[in-house]
Amino acid sequence: MTIMSKGIYELPESARFVKISSVSLEKQSGNDKTKRTGEKIAIVLPTYNERKNLQLLIPGIEDIFDRYGINGHLIIVDDKSMDGTADIAIRFARAYRNITVIQRPGKLGLGSAYRFGFKQALKMGMDLIFEMDADLSHRPSYIPKFIACLKKYDADLVIGSRYCKRGSTENWPFLRKLISFGANFFTHIALGVSQTRDMTSGFRIYKAKTLQAIDYNALTTNGYAWQIETLYRTKLVRHKIREIPIIFHEREFGLSKLGRDDVKEFVFFLFKAFLYRISRVLR
Ligand SMILES: Nc1nc2c(ncn2[C@@H]2O[C@H](COP(=O)(O)OP(=O)(O)OP(=O)(O)O)[C@@H](O)[C@H]2O)c(=O)[nH]1
Ligand SMILES: [Mg+2]
């Protein structure tokens, strides 16, 4: 794993030009996928230089939508990848017609990409919204399991957990395991979330009403800390959180995008949340 220390968040996302291409919003005829009925489910995929992965991932997700009759939609939020990720995404959008591609003009961070993707999903009237990495670490075969768990327990947020029984990571180097373990350990202490053992996991499904309840658009983090901020807010609004086991695969293509700014933001958020939690206890 190579860690990129590229600077992010130089400009607020609102101040930048964003292009949204959605073939499904245009007038089309004779396409079965866009005519599917039932609950509308969006999968938000943030991408930054994931061309090779996306080429395999999109057909994999579409296959699951077909096999399980899921009324699914993909929202790809690309931050000006240099490897042509957006071009590939647009080509798939033309073929599958249930894909929206959002092209932002620079790398604004993982959390910022999700915030933008969620806004689009809610605008499109989605009922359930997934977060999923685009680097094949999160396998599409779990998608129906998330939906089944959400329904079975009437949960508001279901997290794909690497650290519960039957969950695991595959091909992760020791250092990566240590970082993830440390992040989860300190997050548990700072936030006191007991409903999942994998607080930093980015494979999740939310009910639309939960995103509205946590006021996702007003959250403060832009990088990887987004995962713990959204989880903490979900706990604070007392929405139901469950976890299912997942096997997380190390990426085969491309590099990790976790940068120094992400780590700083993560630590700062944990510290702030911890102080807030203590002040609530003492009050
Ligand atoms: N749009 C956008 N996507 C991003 C950004 N940073 C990361 N991503 C995407 O978010 C997903 C998760 O990022 P990864 O770099 O895989 O993070 P990770 O899974 O913690 O790290 P690895 O285990 O090394 O893969 C991937 O699909 C990335 O392409 C960003 O600033 N903007
Ligand atoms: Mg990854």
C-alpha cells in the first residue's frame, strides 16, 4: 500500500464547477432497468483513479441488480481522476442507463464526495443509499445481504464489519491491520459506539430518512473521518445501527488515497468528539 500525501480541500466544493451526466435522466425508450419498480436503491461510489477497478466493479454490481431484481442506481462521484475513470464511467452510463456520473474539478476528499453523492441520491428520490469503495475491496455479492439485514431488523444503518464473527480482511499487510485496529480502538473510546466493532468501515447502507436526520449536509469532515462522524451522528439521533460480517479484500489495482490530511482530520475529529462526549456526561 502506498500512501499518497496529496493536499486536498483547497477550495470549498460549492465554489467549483461540477458536471453531472445522467443518461437515465434523459428521455430513453425500451430500457428495462430504468423501468424497475420497488424501493429505489442508490450506490454512491467515490472514485479517484480507479479506472481498472471500475471496469470490473460496475458489471459486477449490475449483475447483482439483475439477479435480485433490485431497483438500483449508481452514482459515481469522480474528482478529476487522471487515469480516465470518468470516461469509463460515462461509457458504462450510456450502456446501462441507471448510472449518474458526477465530475468534480479536483480532489476534494472522500467525505466531501459522499456528501455530494448523497445530495444527488436524495434529489433523485432514493429510499436506501449505499456507501461503497470503488477499488473492489467491497464485493457486490454483499449488497443483497445489507438490504436483507436492514429489513429484518428494521435498521436505519447497516455496516459491513471486518471485525465481527465471520468478518475478516484478506491480503492486508501487518501495518495496514495495525492502523485499522488502532483507528477502531480509539474511535470506540472516543465515541462510545457499541453497535458495531468496525466503526471506520466504508461499506454501508443508510435509510434516506437517517441521512436527513443526521443533517449529513452540515457535517464538518471532508476526508476519511466522514465515516466516524456519520456513525456518531447516527448514534446521537438514536437511529438503529446493525452490522453484518464482510470479507474485505486488499485492492489489486491502483493506490490507496489515504493522505496525511485525512489522518490529521481523523485525529482532530476524534479529539473534538471525545471532549463533547465528556461534557455531555458532566452536564
Ligand atoms: N471522489 C473521490 N474519491 C475518493 C477520494 N479519496 C478516496 N476516494 C475513493 O474512495 C474509495 C476509498 O479509498 P481508498 O484509497 O481505497 O481507501 P482505503 O480503502 O481506506 O485504502 P486502501 O485499503 O489502501 O485501498 C476509493 O474508491 C477511492 O477511489 C477523493 O478525494 N475523492
Ligand atoms: Mg480501498
